Amino acid sequence: MLKTVAAFDRIGEENAFAVLARANALAAQGRDVISLGIGQPDFRTPDFIVEAAIKALRDGHHGYTAANGIPALREAVAADLHKRFKVEVSPDSVMIMPGGKPTMFMSILMLGEPGAEIMYPDPGFPIYRSMIEFTGATPVPVPIREENGFAFSAEETLKLITPKTRLLIINSPANPTGGVTPKSEIDKLVAGLEKWPDVAVMSDEIYDHMVYDGEKHVCLLSYPSIRDRLILLNGWSKTYAMTGWRLGYAVWPGKLYDYARKLSVNLHSCVNASAQYAGLAALTGPQDEVDKMVAEFDRRRKVVVEGLNKLPGVSCVVPKGAFYAFPNIKATGWKAKELANTLLNETGVVTIGGPDFGILGEGYLRLSYANSTENILKALGRMGDFLASRK
Ligand code: PLP
């Protein structure tokens, strides 16, 4: 028997990938599968971004770059944050990362260890808890409630902080709920955090462009009182339909920057050079493709919410951000994962059971509306027929 490190047996997964594999296997058998499962835009990366990567390759950008990314891209990230949120960010605190996930991995690794507590949203992105458990830190779920529009409650969050808390993970707009935490609540949360100067905050803002109904995204960098302990996670995956490029960025405070730079040197040396040039084109080029994608998500959001609310036993609050709906299915009498599995097997509609995102996810399904309106309507029709037949 190999003797391995026990922590590796504690690493979790993202069930969305397993469901994707099953859905693909069913499709390969000729089944008519409609995916509302995986969280990635169904659009192509805009052509001018692809062209920039091709040009970078033709121009000979084939070697390693600096571990923290090419200077022009770090500067472009700082300029973009300034343009959108009026925040001053030094390019020297920006690091180019191979996607959004590595920022959460590194942050949790830097701050988590046995005896420490790390707070994370439940329901929330499953990798947070997975990584916390890997480090041996105690995961402390922060309840994200439907009756609160799936926003963080400052009061409930602050009550859970203890002298052992090292890190609080915030995610707005959120996966899996589509919840957006309003500025008034973030103001209260940040004010409360002033009493806890040793608690770091990781703000996962990967869906920051996808906010609807006139809401404005609040970037946590806008709060000077927590700037020296704020880690910003963001990237190109969702905004520019670039999930497969593996390109993200972090803003690290203080000495965490150097920890992350050294970890990068140890892990991946640098991010793919041509992808970095593509990311530069994305930030400095026209943004109308982003606006078009967001407008399309908004249209589908309305279709999906309206359709879900007509299904027997299903109710869905209007998600204010990202591209997910998180309907309550408690009145159908089904357990969420069982319903997701049965829907896939019997109707070919791919959804994810809420419990894959935390304990409070029971009684909910996650639907990603990163699919055409036609397919969304077809899927809702199948779900409605199925639920009516099983009443
Ligand atoms: N953060 C959240 C909340 C996400 O939903 C995702 C992807 O689904 C990520 C981070 C990871 O993004 P990336 O693909 O850039 O690693």
C-alpha cells in the first residue's frame, strides 16, 4: 500500500463535472440531452481575443513570462478596476493566475490549518469547503438564505466570527444561487469586520459583470478599512467566455503577494503566455460583446424564472446576478439530488442538486441558463411534464 498524506482523502470535488461526464455519455448513446448543468457561458470567446492569442504565438511569445504575469496585463487589470470601480490598485499587487480557482486554493492554503476557522457561503461554490477541509481548518458555513434573496446577511455572518477565524469568503454575485448582496449589507459587514482586524477576506467576484435589474456590482476593494487584508479573486472565464483558457487574476494584500508568487513559481512557473496576450486584448478592446452576452443572459433569466414558477411544486426567487437560477423544489416532495438524477435519466435535462453546494442546498436545484432560450424552454417543458406525471 502506498503511504500518502491523509489530507488528500479530504479533498472534495465539483459534482457539476461528474454530471457533465454522465450527460456527455448519455448524449453519445444518442439521447437528447439538454444541459443546464455546467457553469460556463455557451458563447465562443470573441474573435478579436482569439486573434490576439494567435498573433502572440506568431510574434514569438513562446517562452515563460514572469511568474506574476506580463506587466502590461497587470497594468490593464489595475486600469480596468479603476475604470469600473474607481479603486486605486497598484499593478504590483495584481497577479495573473491560471484561472479563478487557483486564487481560492492558494488563499485557503495560506490561511487554513488545524485549529483555524474559515467561513464560507452555504450554499456556495463547493471548492471552498473542499480546500478548507484539505488544510485541516474547520469549515464554518455562513447560511445564505432564500428569504434573504440569497444575499449574505451581515448580522448572521458577523455572529459566526470567533478569535479563531482566519478567513471569510464572500461571493457576490453568487454561484449557485445567482444572489447579489446589496451594498447596504456589505457596508454593514465591512463595518463589523473593523472589530476583527485579523480576519482576512477573500472576495470571489468572478461574476462581477453579470448583475441585472439595475443593480451595481460592489467591489470589495472599495473599502479602505479592509484593503490590507482583502484578497480579490476575478478572471476572464465567465465575462469573456474563456473558461477553457485558464486565465484569472488576484489582488493580494501585503506579504500574501510574495507567498502567491513563490507558490506560482513552485507550481506552474507562469500562466500560458498567449492566453495572457488574449486577456490583454479582452480588457483593452471593445466591451460590446460582453454587453451583448450579459443582455442575452438577462433575457434568458426572465424566461427561466417565469417558466420555473409555473412548474408544479416549484418556486424560484428572481436571481439578481451570475447565470444561475436556484429554484425551491421542496413542495414537489422530491429530494434534490434524486430529482436531478431522475430528470437526467428520464427527460435528458441536466440540472445539479442543491446539496452539491452545501447542507442548506437541500430542497433546491441549480439550473445554469447558459443555454439557448429554445433549449431552456424545451427543458422546462420536459420538467413540467415529468413533475405533472409524478404527482
Ligand atoms: N468562483 C466561482 C464562484 C465560480 O462559480 C467559478 C467557476 O465556476 C470559479 C470561481 C472558477 O473560475 P475559473 O474557471 O476561472 O477557475
